[in-house]
Amino acid sequence: MHLKNKKILVTGALGFIGRSLLEALIEQNCEAELYGIDIKPFPSNANILKQHIHYEQLDIRNKELVQSYVRKNRFDGIVHLAALSRVEDAENAKKKCIDTNYSGTKYIATAAAENKSTWFIFGSSREVYGEQKFFPVSENADLLPLNIYGFYKLEGERVVKTMFENYCILRFSNVYGNTYDIPKRVVPKFVQTALQGGKLTLEGGAQIIDFTFIDDAVRSIIRCMEFLEVGKIKKETIHILPGRENKITDIIDILRKKQMLFSVLKKEARNYDVQQFLGNPNHMRDVLGLDPNDFTTLEDGIDKYLLRISC
């Protein structure tokens, strides 16, 4: 791994993707000096992280604290994953979304650029596309965000592009797959409801989604970190997804195949939810050398998720 002795900061270090990334870097003995910040206090059950990273509880909405922290540490590279990360949460807390996903990104990126960080990775989302007419969607498609979450992810992308020569914007699509995930997200919510034999609420039901397993997302971020470090890529915007068409009801079918007993309550689709998205993974394959066919299928991913939560 090409990150030996580099100072790397992961924002959102205790979040779903951030914590998974840090644990993978530790497991792979990346030999980088790892730093993490998050708005949450450090958990008592994170012994692996405690032994291997420098952690600080920090709110990225605080411009002065962000500037001071980055100036003090002068990182070689930054993976910016901190965000208000659910569309519904963003709709219900618009100011918090703007302050975190836009202003927080601007503070981190500005401080990093001023203190000569070599590279910057920004965790974006397929929500920047909104509803598209033609599929699969490529990275150069029109950007027509449907909701406030997608709008401010797009604004965050624009901030990063103006600040850095060596950047990579990663547009994720419905990442799922371990116990660090937010329980209200679609896969953990459906799985936990099914396990409890409860009533599953299905808003809409016709949605087409390109689901991405967490291990594949983490592997892709690490590949991007390595390529940026050695100058193999720069100024890139890349989908991180398998390019597989799944209906949201496929999750229900997979769970029912496992003899889980639960009911389904159907409701109208929410007006801020994108109803169809299928991404084109070819640019990811060409630039990062990652074969989308090697990405975990939804059925295999749910099997792995069930195993993880049982442990």
C-alpha cells in the first residue's frame, strides 16, 4: 500500500462508511498515521480504532475549530465522509443539512487547501442526478437534484473542484451491509423488521436502486487513496456502484425466501425520493481498475449482513 507514513484524516470517522474504512485500513496494515473526527463521542466498543487512530470529537460546522485542527496537523490526504446522510433527515432538517453538507465541506476543504494537503476525496451521492430519463446514468449526465440532500452534495462537489488539483469525487449509491449503518436506512430497516416479524412500511414500491455493499465501497475508496497518493489519477468524478438494476421489492423477496414472516404496509411514494437510478460503472472500471462484476450482489450482500448482525 502506498500510504506508508502519510497523515490521513477521515471525517465522519464514526459513521457507517468512515468507521468501516478506518477498520479496513488498520486491518490491511496500511502504515499510515490515521486521524479521525466526528461529531459523536468516541464509543466504548471501538477498541480497534482506539489503538490505531488519533481521534477528536469535532463538529465540522465550527469553522474556527476546523481551521485550527487542520492547521495543527497538516494532513497529506483527507477523505471527507462527514455528512447528514439520509435524504429524509435532510428534508426534515434543512438548515442542518446546509450547515453540515455544504458549509462543513467548505470549511474542511478550505483548511486542507490552505495547509497544502496533497489530495482530497469527497463522498458524494447518486442523489445529485435526480430523476433521469436514460439509463445507465454516466458521470457526465445532467445534474438535476430532486431533494435538498442531492442539491448540497452537488454544491459540495463544486467547492472541492475549486479548491484542489488532486481530488476524487466518489458518487455512492445506496451503500449497505454492516452494523454501523443507520437503522432507518432501507436495507437495515427492512431486515430488522423482517427478523422481528413486524410490519414493513413500503413507500412507493416501484423504485429501482443500484445497491452497493459496504466492503466494495471501502475497497474502492482505498484504491482511490492509493492512486491519488502516487499521482495516478487527479480531478476525477467516479461512480462507486455495481451497475445492477434492483427493485426495492427485491429485498422483500430475498427475505421471504428465508422463510421470514412479516407483513407489508404500502404507502404513497415521497415526493423527494428519486424513483429510478441505475449507474454506469464503466468509468470506475477504467480509472480504478475495479471490475463491477466482482461487486457483491444484493442477495449475497443481505446474507453477509444477516451474518454480521447475528454476531
